Amino acid sequence: MTNLQDNSTSITPTPVIDLDNAQLSFGEKAKRVDVLKGINLCIDAGETVGVLGASGAGKTSLLMVMAGLENVTGGTIALADYDITNMPEDALAALRRDKVGIVFQAFRLIASMTALQNVSIPLELAGNSDATARASAALESVGLGHRLHHLPDQMSGGEQQRVAIARAIAPNPRILLADEPTGNLDSTTGEKVIKTLFESAANAGAALVLVTHDAGLAARCSRIIQIEDGKLAADSKQKAAG
């Protein structure tokens, strides 16, 4: 397949996320649960998208499908010009590493590594010779320049979340996906982190998708989609507040 090392930041006219009748189900027969029910959605480079919906509506599942961390059970999905519907896991992992930045609700930091190491490792695996410098700059951008050499258990939950955000933005990905990125942060720190996410996406020409319960945060995006019972209930574009 095409070399995934190119980290181009140019905005292309084709969608960087393209879901065609995407479905996600678990279980079989009477125990089958339909989580996503035929989602049709295209997101272009440079778009900022807020995803709203009640708990259990399918927001996080949609994000997991977009990240290639859950395989659709029906329909197709393409990321960054690659059809990932049946892509082998090794190729998917390389695509995520080079093209997709993900901020999980669970931070998924490596406990035995410092903040700097947690952010540097994905860059080193991608072959970036300036991995340490880029990781340090990303941590500085989220206000953790003084925590570079601290382990996760030496930091607060909010600081750990900021390390996870720094890890996501450091590679300048084409796609940034964030699941409740300010859920563990106070209002002042949350504002700084959101500003960093928007600026990082803009600088990279990336698509930014924010799953959130906060309608005010979603309103800062250029587009808002509403998920209800696994379906796309509303999709509106607006003037972004950033």
C-alpha cells in the first residue's frame, strides 16, 4: 500500500473521513445490539466537528469506528484517503500512528514512562529524528513544560489528560479525534487545552472531531452533528467560534 510516512499538512478537496452506511453491531440473533445504524458522514480536512448526543447514543462508538479501533459490521469507511473497511491490523496501526491523533477518556499512558517518553515514543516509532524536541514542544503547548520528567502517577488526572492530548497533537496528524477532552480539567485549564486542540488542527490543516456533552464547546466548531439511537439525527454547519 501507499507509504504512510508522508505527514503532509496540505488541505485536499477529498474527505479525510468518509462513512458510507456505516453499521456497528455486537452479538448475534436475540442478543444482537445495533450500536450504529447506517451512518453516512463525510468530514473534510480543516473542518472542526462537534458530536453531541445523550449517553448511550453512539458517540464514542462513532469515534472508535473513525479511529479504526472498531471494525464496521456493515457499510464502508475511509480515513485519509485509505479504505480501512477490511484493512489488516498492522496497516491500520501504521495509519493511526501517522495520520490520526486520538484523545481517549481513559488516558492510556504507559505507567513506567515519563510524560516526555509517553509523547516521544509514537514519534520515534514513526522514525522522526526530532521526536524528543517535538514531544517537548507539545507538552509545553498544554502547559506541562515543568512536568516533562514526571511519571503518570506523579501527576494529577488533569495533567495526565494533558499528556494524552500532547501525544495526540505532536505528530501533526491529518485527523484529530477527542472524546470528552476537557472532562477531567478545571475551566481555566480546559480552555487552554481546547485552544491548543483548535490551533493544532488549524496549523496542520487537520479535521478535528470532538465528542462532547458540552453544547457550548460544540458551538465553537464549524459543524455540529447530533447522534440519537445510533443514527445521524442532525448535521449543521455554522460559523465557527474557535
